[in-house]
Amino acid sequence: MLEWLENTQASAWIRNDLWGWPLALTFHAFGTALVISFILIIGLRLFGFFNLIPYTSLKRLFPVIWAALVVQILSGFVLWITKPTQYVADGGFVLKFLLVVVGAILTLFFYRTIMREAASWEARGGVSSRGVAFVAATLFVWCSVVIASRLIAHLGSI
Amino acid sequence: MHLIPQSWSHLHILISVFPSVGLVIVLGFYIAAIRTGSDFVRRTCLVLFGFLALLSVPIYVSGIGSMAALSANPRFSKDAINTHYDWGMVALAIVAAAGIAAWVELWRSWRACRTSGDPFHLVLGLTTVALGLTIVADELGWKINHRELQSVISITDVSTPQAWSHAHIILNHIPTAGYVFAIAFFITALVANNEVMKRGSLTVFVICSIIGVPTYVAGTAAMWALTQPPIPDIEISKAVINGHRDMALWTLFGLAFTGSAAWIELWRSRYRGRFSPVWLNVVLLLALVTLGFMTETGHRGGLINHPEIRLPADILPTDENAGISAALEATMKQMAWFASWQTVHFFGYCLIFGAAFAAALRVLGFWKSASFAAMHQLLVLGFIGVLMNVVSGMLMMLSDSYRYVVGDIGFAPKIALIVIGAIAIVYFSLSDRLWKVKAGEDAPAAAKWVAVMVLLAWAGVIVFGRLLPFL
């Protein structure tokens, strides 16, 4: 199956085209920037920084995060399809992929928490420990993804 | 090392760039004074225009002195000297006329006990023309000595474009001479306790510090442009360049500290409603120390390609592998160091782009549930990102600077966009109208344009940065 993917025309085009790979990488870079920074902004707000931003207005940042995640999945797939067999054999990549899955699930749960609880946080002027724990875990996982990606680039077999 | 000039040529190259850089900064303050209606700032500018005019006397005298001293030297072309002389005379005449007009206005307003004006925009007009002419004169002055700029030797994939050397010569004067004027304004502002001038000086410190980044990059590129391949008839020592680069590293950190302190105060004063006197003094102290580093850096830079100012007593470095810069290059070539700093660089660009994107969301009206002041708090993340990436970027460039500058067509635009993006962000801390935008309100149109520019500039930085290895 993976070998079949690797032999498709699409895979060959991205691999060999002058612009395919760099273009996908560039999109991937924008997605990284938005996911990491917006989760960080929300996280720091919940930790007590940037106190002028109302908790309820943080909801507005989620559409950007979802859009960025879609960009990541698409551009990530495009990058992966060039050499799926090698990626799957690389321990660093498998770890990163698992972290991405965990990160996405955490972000979704955290989003549901903030949608439900933001108004009550605003009313009593503090965040539930559940909210803080969620955002800390989400942030930790996404930052690990970035570090793992650098390790794959420099240490791995790819 | 002799910092005090001991020849006419040395004195001339030391003071001759002050009018052009000074005019830019004083004109900036002058326009700010007109817009804010601050008579004190306006009078200070008029005084300084006069001082710049007085400076034309030693510039003229030292210029004539250098002409006499260098006339027998075959290194310098008579034609280039004469062209520079003609344009220089016109420039100095207009600088002098602008200074006289400024002082006449100062004297008239003082006698009539009224606020200073500018009848027929005479001072504004004359100083603007003077600025244009001094830039032309500077350019023609560099042509006399810097023959490498006209070098036609260009080997594909080997020669670094001489445009980098040219850019370095222009850029390095902006922080150096710029800090002299910024410090003068800043001390005046502190003594007179003038808020407009304090804010203006802090802004100039930030801008000059940001320009330190392209100066350093262009300098690194200029090193390759001058040494690989060597330029015939111009003797350049890599060891002397390394001495200059080591001092430039100190300058880069000095600029980072001063620029950061100044930016933090601009940012923080928004919430406190005033400047912190202690912090302002910290900025002044850092600026003075940085100016010291820059003076020595500039002097060492001058020694690279100005044999006419060297003295027999000067001992120049001879070991091209000595010093911090060479050591850093060797360290950064190791994969563990490079990968670690690249990871820092990645987190840094996330912070910058996130802050720029959040600012754009709010100012363009997609995140109106927060006030502008609330979003403004987030800019500190972008600031931390810029600091992280200036340091990590500098180190990564040192790992293989030749490769970055020789063939990468994306590197120069990336650096230019960093400068534009970083300077444009300062606008968010300066605009009073924007500051008052509450939750639910629309931002002014001018701010929207700036937000778009900030976003596009940083997006461009990421695009060129990510494409770098492929271009």
C-alpha cells in the first residue's frame, strides 16, 4: 500500500518538481506558526497573563487554529506521500505523528471546555483547574511536535 | 588603536556622514513636532539644524585637507575626488543655508516671545533638499576609496554580489551616527521632561537597533564579497575583518539590549500612562555603552579598507582564526548546536507570526470582542520572538554564512522584510488614536494598512526563510 502510494504520479511530482516540496513546506511552516502561537496565547491568558483579554473573546481564536490544523494535515500529507515507506520506518516520525493525534484530540476537548466554561470564568474572574490543566497539556504536546520535527530533520534516516 | 583622528582624511570620514544621518533624524523630530504642536521639540530641532550647519565647517576644512594629502596617492582617482568636491560643496552650502534659516527663525520667535513657526516652510524645504544633496555627496565620497563597489569581477556561484558591501557601507552609519543624535535628543528630553521627545528618542533607539540586523548581515556578506575571490589591487586582510566582526558582535548585543529596553518602555508606558524615570535612565546607560562599542566597531571597520588613515604605530590583527566570531563559526558547524538553535528559531517565528496575526485580526476587525489595548499586550510575544530569532538567526548564519549570501536570492529580501515588519510593529505602540479603540469599535484606516503591511512582511519572511535551502 505504502509502496503503491510512493509510486503514484502525485508522489513523484511532488518529489521531483522544483516547487512541490518547498511549497508544501512553506504552508506547513505557516500552520505551525498559527497553531503553536494561538494555543500559547490562550494558554498564557489562562495562566493569568494578558489580563485585558476577556476569556469569552478567546473563542474567536479557534477558527484560526482549526484552519491552521487543516493546512497542517493537507501539507503534511503532501510531504509524507513523497516517501511514505521511509517515514513510517522512522521512529521519530512515528512519535511525532502520535503526538499530533494526541495534540489534536486535546485541542478539541480543550475547545469544548472553553466554550462551556469561559462565561463562568469571566464571571468569577478565574479559570477552573480543569481549563489550566488542559491548556498546559495541549501546549506541551504541540511544542513537543515542533521539537520532534527538528529531530527528524537532523537525526533521523530521512 | 587610535580613535582620535590624526589625519585630515580620518577626521573627514568620521564626521562627514553626520549631516545626512542627522538630517533624517532631526527632520523626523521636526515633523513630529509640527504634528503634535510641540514648540519645545520644534525649537530643539531648529537649534540642531544650526549645529549641523556649523558642522559643515570642519567637514569642509578636513575635506580640503584630505584632498591635499591624498593628491599624490595613486589609489585615489582625481575625477572621483573632484566630482565629490563639487557635490559636497553644493550640499554643504544648502546645509549651511538651512541652518541659518533655522537660527533666524529661532531668534525671531524668541524676540517676539511667540511660538516658533516656519514661514513658507523654508526650514522644512531647505533641510529636505539638504538631506537629498548630502546623500548624493556621501555616495560620491564612498566612490573615491571603495573601488571594490565598481569591481566587475563576477564568477557565478563564487562571487558574492558587491551590492552587499555597498549596503553595509550605507547601513552601518545609521545606528552609529543615529545613536549620537538619539542620545542628544534623549538627554534633552530627560532634562526638559518632555514626553513627546522621550517617546521620539525611544522610537529612534528601536529603529536604529533594528537596522543593526541588516548591517550585521550585509557586513558578513561584504566579508565574502571582498575576500572570495580577492579584489585585485585592494589589500584586504581576513584577520583585520575578524577583529571588526568580533567588536560587531558586542555591538549587536548592545543594540539588542538598548533597543529592547526602549521598546519595552514604549510598550509598557501605554498601560502606566507615563514613562518610568528609572527605566529611562537604564535605556540611556545602555545606549551610551552601546555607542562605545559601536565607535570601536566603526573604527576597526574603517581600518579594513582605509590604508590612508593607518598610523605606523597601529598593530593590526594577523591571525584570521582568532577571536569569537571564528570560534562561533566552528561551533555552529556542529549539527547538535545548529539543530538546537534552529529549534529556537522555529519557536521564535511562531511567536512573531502569532503576534502579527493576532494584531491583524484585531485591527482589521475580525476580533472585535477584545479592545486594542488587550491585543497590544500580545505584542510582547512578538518582541520576544524577534529577540530569539535575531540571536539564533545570527548564529545559524555564522554556521555557513558564505552559502547564505553568495547564491541565495531569497536571503536579502528576507532580511529587508524583517526590518520592515519589525519597524512597522512599533506603530502599534505609538498611535494615540489606535490606543483608544475599545472592544467592539473599528480601528482607524491607517492602522489597518499598517496591520496588513506587518502581516505581509512577516509572511514574506517565513516564505523566504523556508525556501532558503531550495533557492
